[in-house]
Amino acid sequence: MRQWNQFLEPYKQAVDELKIKLKGIRSQYNLEDIHTPIEFVTGRVKPLASIYDKTLEKGIPFEPSAELAAELPDIAGLRMMCQFVDDIGTVVEILRQRKDLKVIEERDYISNKKPSGYRSYHVIIEYPVQTIDGEKTIFAEIQIRTLAMNFWASIEHTLNYKYEGEMPPAINHRLEKAAEAAFRLDEEMSLIRDEIQDAQQYFSAFKEYATRGYSQKKEKGGGSK
């Protein structure tokens, strides 16, 4: 087990660092008071059970190795959620321009959805991690999708786990229909994007004004007791 811990530690470090950096992009947009293409960011290191399943699928030994690292580029995985489909392209371009990571592969499952209905944009990156033994470059996968796409993918993943990858045809059919409904929702939201953003800015300004007014009232001793 110690060998696995040593093998996975750089991946854990990469996920922690990338989450901070990618969330920092959102903060910078907020400071400029402009629409941020990033709604939120999550990350994880693939569990050993999932790594084992992948080694069986690919026919490689289940052991820490350079071969395993090369064959499984998603041991370190992050997800970036966006409000609008158009935001995904913006996020991809931001990743391409960064100097602290290198995009080496892109998979567009939005324009080219999977047969199941799955939609997302996958980016494989090389990321250097600084360790006590020197720099170690690892692969990581970043999935970029809308909130609707993420909701569908989470449900599909849960059902796949329940049925061990062999879902009944009726459920598969309903999932495909649900995927199309989710994408139509994304398209409709894109059509009224300007109105949504105006409403969000108005709501944020109202909250800030209300909070400031309440604080000033308390300072004057006029708050409720």
C-alpha cells in the first residue's frame, strides 16, 4: 500500500494545486465585475478500485508504474462547471494560454456526443508537480461542462454503477431523451443569456446595497436586538 500512496501523492498534490488555480480564475473575473465563465470547480484522484477496473479493461498490470501513468491520463481529474455552453469555449482557450500547464489532447463530446447522450469537453494536460525528489510531470484530465450536462452525467454514472454497465434498454432510451432535453435547456438559456446576466448583476448589486445598509444601521444602534 505504501507504494500506491507514494505513486498517487503527486496526483493528489496536482489536484489540490489546480483546484486553487482554476478557482482563482473565477475570483479574478469577479474582481473585474464581469461575467465569469466558471461556475465552480471540483477535483478528485481516481480511487484504487476504479484504477483496478481500468487496468483490467486495458490489459495492463495493476501496479504503480510509468506504463500505468501513461495509459491512465485521468488519475488526477478535475471538473469545471459553466453556466452557458459558450462559456466552455472560453474556458478551453484560457487553459490553452496558461504557462503553468500544457494541453496535449482535447476531446469534444459536445459537438460529437457519445451514443449514450453524454456531452462534455475533455482536456488532457501535462502538469509539473514539485516534490522533495524534484519535479515530476503528470497527466491530468479536466472535464468542462454546463450544470445541466453535469447533472445528467452524474445520474448516468450512478445508473451505470448500479447495473454494472448493462443498463436495461428502456432506461438507456430514457437517458438519451433526458440528455437531449438537458441540451435543449442549455440552448434556450444561451438565447436569453444577456437577460440572465443582467438579472444576476442586478441581484448582486441589490444584495450588496442591502447588506451595506443593514451594517450601517447596526453601527448606528438601530439594529434589532
